[in-house]
Amino acid sequence: MPEDPQKPRLAAEIRHAVVEVAFIVFLFYSNLLMGEFNRTNGPGKTFAVALTDIFTIKNFAIAIIAASIGYVVFEYLRKKP
């Protein structure tokens, strides 16, 4: 039985989307972390405290939604003639 040539292509596109969304999420969290240290750099502010401040469910939801929208927009612009 011959393999479907669309399966490897679909898997590659999904992998590509996951990598791009993950990169956008990484940029989002790195921006939050830098902002956290610039905004409040008082005594006792450690890296661990900053991480617990930025890694919340709300921030994660915002990151995923924004990254998905960003991915769709950039794919549209990339494929636009």
C-alpha cells in the first residue's frame, strides 16, 4: 500500500507552525521578564521571584492567543503574491 504524500507535508507544516508559535511565545515571555526587572528592581527581587510573577495562566493564555494571531498574519503575508 503506497504512503500518502500529503502526510509528511502536513506533519512538516504542523511542526513549522508549532516552532513559530513557540518562538513568538518565547519573545513574549522574554519581554515580560525584562519589563519585570526594569519596573520593579527593589531589594529582594530575584530571578525566581520574577519568574513566578510572569508565569501565570493569564499570561500564558495571552501569549498563545497573540502568537497564534501573529502566526496567521505572518503566514498570510508570506504567501501573499
